[in-house]
Amino acid sequence: MDVRDLLELSSIPGIGPARLRALLNYFADPHSVLIASPKDLVRVEGISRTLALAIARHISDGKFVDGQLSRLNRCNGTVLTLWDEAYPPLLKAIYDPPVLLFARGIIRTQDAFAIALVGTRKASAYGLGVAEKFSRELASLGITIVSGLARGIDSAAHAGALKSGGRTIAVLGSGVDVIYPPENRKLAERIASDGLILSEFPMGAKPEMGNFPRRNRIISGVTLGTVIVESAEEGGAMITARTALDQDREVFAVPGPITEKRSSGVHRLIRDGRAKLVTSVDDILAELEVPLAPLLKDRPAQEMAARPQVHLSLFEQKLYDLLTAEPIHIDALAERSGMTTSDALVHLLGLEFKNLVRQLQGKTFVREG
């Protein structure tokens, strides 16, 4: 497919992804669409006489296409078509893949082993900690982490992957050269350098509200499964959960405090049986064991044994997963775990009896051994 003709065709008002695919399915190539008569164009499902006339009367001076390619070149980007070998295979399999995909960064075959982590922009310390931890642990296994570069959970997910030296993909609701929110520009540059930035929107496109639901279907579409860390019932991450389910992909949900509104959407997904409850990375790996098998077949035994070889309650495991060799104050542990301080102390005492946790001065705790 000729990229210039595809870009030109996509610039005509009224031609969205669905109509573009319909036109290309009917005609041999985009050039044939551009030179077709209104009589032939209206034979395509979804093409009205008004739109057919707009296509037939469209006269190109080449400025739009030249501008797009120039902007791509300035940011070392590229444009993929649905027929390119480098086009993400998981995305190609959904029912409404974008015909054009703009990209900045490195495209790798390992991205077939990708998991999305998304959630609220107004995340709690607990949510941010879980997102960063899950992302870091998954990325360290060679799994590509996908998110939307938004504030909150998305940013923590990208940062966790980069912290582990792993790979991450940001899918935007704007052009790949328009970074939103602005404070994530440095993060975006790191992702473009070591990972990949994707968008179906043309260069220079602003992050308009209507773009994000379309963006979300790509986040779920390029992945084997989507993890929702924190989301209210009306949150954008719930749209990503729905698109993942529509695409027959796995959906995972991390539970939060029952009194926390920003976890109400997550709890509804679990209650309705639309998402699998997960409290650790191992829960995710167990569900995706078959598609991830080529990647994890040589996983070192010591990584498989990350969980202690003693029985832990759900609350003990949650606290144990939050602890590291660096001292953490009880108040921080309580907030991140969603427990009260008194409940957290009780479960930490249980971990101390099992020689898994050590209490230091000032009500701080570290993982033992």
C-alpha cells in the first residue's frame, strides 16, 4: 500500500478508520479510491453520496502529506500500514485495527509478549506502588509493558518498566509528536529511546477527549491482557477493560480498600466476573502461561521462587510484597496496602514470627534476608 496515498485519503473529513478499511476492501488500493467516481464510491458500505462527492472532488497539493512525513522525520518516526510486516500482530487480530499507525522508537518482535497496566490519573500511594512493582517485575522477565502515558498509574507503569531495564510502549491519544501531559515529556523521550510510542492519530494531532476511547482499544489490542490497578466505575481504565473483553483478551484487577471510590470500578469488574483478581505478578503469569511459554520457558528457578516458601495470608503477602531492603515506615505500608495502621502492625508481627520481616527503630520495617 502506498503510504502517501493512504495519508492523503485519511485526511479527507468524514473518513475514519472504519470507512477507510471499507474503501480499501472494496477497491484495490488507495489510489484507486482517490480516482474513483461518486457512482462507484457509494457502492461501498458506509459511504454516503455526500462523502463520495467529497472524495471525488478532493484535489491534493501534497502539502498535508509532505507536512506529515516531515514531522515524522524530525522526530525519527515512521508510519506503519496494516499490511506491513512490522505492524503489531496482536493489534492486527482485533476487529477494528487502525489502517495507519504512527511510531517513534524501536519496533521489536518481543512486543508480541505484552501486558497493559492502566488505571486512574488520581492514584493513591498504594496504587502507584503496585503499578510500579508489577510493571518492574513483569518487565524484568522480558514482558513489554503497555500504557497510555497519562498521569498516575500509567506513568508509574512506564517508570517501573524502565527502572528494571525492561521495555515499555506508550499509546497516545494525540500525535506521537504531541506529548500530553506536558510534564511527561522527559518520560516520553526515555520511552522513545528505549521502547516505543504509538498513535493512530496524525502528526500534530492534539489530545482531544474523543481520542482517548479510540486510544484505549489500541492499548488492549497490542497486549495479551490488561491489568487494572485503580479505577472508579466511570474511569477511562474501565473503557480499556471493556475493549479488552471485546477483543477476547484477559482482564486482571488489583483489589483496593472497599471504602475507596477510586477502586470501585476494579471491584465491580471482579464482582461481575469480568476480571480475574490478582495480588501478585505470579497470578498474572499463571493465567497467561500458554501465550507466554516461549518467553518464560528458561525463567530461572530463583525467579520462580520469589514468594516465600511458607504459607502467608493474603494480607501478609500484600505487605511482604511491599517490603524491600530499604526501611519503610508503618504509615507508608498501611497506606500502600490499603489497611489501617493497627491491622498492618498485626500482620507485620505475623511476618516477624516467620522470620520474613524485621522491625527497625522508628516503626520502620525491612524484608529479612
